[in-house]
Amino acid sequence: MNINEDKLAIPYDNKKTNYFHMKMIKLMVGLFIASLLIFKCTSQKKVGYDFPDQMLPHVKVEFTKQCDKGQQLYTLSCAKCHDKKFNGKKVIPDFKPEQLSGYELRVANAKHTVALEDTLITTEELALIMTFLSYKKKSGLLLTTKK
């Protein structure tokens, strides 16, 4: 008994299959692009820290965590205005100790009154940013203030 293979074949709709494959390809490309964008937006270059030699190792671990959080907050809230371009790269400038005082920062510069309202950056977040800027390795570029 010879069975005709055409009768056993599952009906194949070429248009529907091509449409489905195109949709899947578009979805996969879209997901790939989205994942690249998310990675690009969330990844940031780690900055090294200069802690005092006498700081105990377990204290350095905790300060590193605080500095890492401060760097994230700086990137979100401050970098847009303060980062400098040097040799085609963005560089976080070095701040003088007197520039890092949270209260003076808000009062001394009118732009900060708007940009750093208490509802946007909490006192704790500002302290983390100040900790990050205090201990980050120096870039050699000082923050210049316009008078």
C-alpha cells in the first residue's frame, strides 16, 4: 500500500507563516535594541576612590557603597551641568571642599535653588553626592564657578 505524501502533509499557508516570521524578527530586533539602550543608560564608568590610609577596611567597604550611590545620584542630577569635556571624554571635575557644603551649595548659586529643590534631591541624597565628590579620585580639572 503506497500512501500519497500530499494527503499526509499539514496545510501550509505561506502568507501567514511569512507574516509570523516577520513579526518575530521585528520583535527580536526591538528587544535587542531595547536591551542595548537599557545597558547603555544604566552602565556607568566606575570611578576610583581615594580613602585615607588609616581608614579601616570594613569602613572603606561601607564608604565605597555610599560613594557608588552618590555617583549614581550625581550622574542623574548633577553631571548634565557640571561634567567637563576633556580630550573627547566626559570628566567629573574636582570640587573644592567649600564647594561641597550642601547648605552653601543651595544658597550660593541661584541655579541650584531651582535644580536642587528639597522635593527633587533629599538631604540624604545630597550627602551621598557630597561623599562621592569628596572621595572620588581627582581628575585634575577643577570646577569653575561663574560669578
